[in-house]
Amino acid sequence: MDSIGIKLGFLIVQIINILLLAGWIGLAIYAFVRMRRQSLTEELRLLWSVVIVVFPIVGALAFLLRKPKEAVE
């Protein structure tokens, strides 16, 4: 890889960054889908949306790990 100007360490770091970004996006989408299915007030939806976006992985995990209310049918 060094012959084409790419160092192996740099490549590994970039792959880890891409995986973290993909994981965050996937977790955020999953959290937003779960949020739509729950009976939450608009204020709570807004608050959780801000938490999920501002605190990337931790916000989505916090939303998913809390005890969900009854689902809307």
C-alpha cells in the first residue's frame, strides 16, 4: 500500500471512522423509527431527537435502552 501513497495505519483509521459513522446513522434511523411507534408527546419527541443528533451514539443508545411506553397502533 505504501507504494501507492497510502499508509496502512491511515487506511485502518479511515475504515474505523466509516464504520462508526455507518453505525451512528443506522442506530439513529432505528431510534427514530422506534420513536414514531411510541406514544410520546411532541415535546418529548423533540427532546429525544435533539439528544440523538447532538450525542451521536450515546443518545441513540440512551433512547433505545430506556423503558419504552406503550406502542401506538
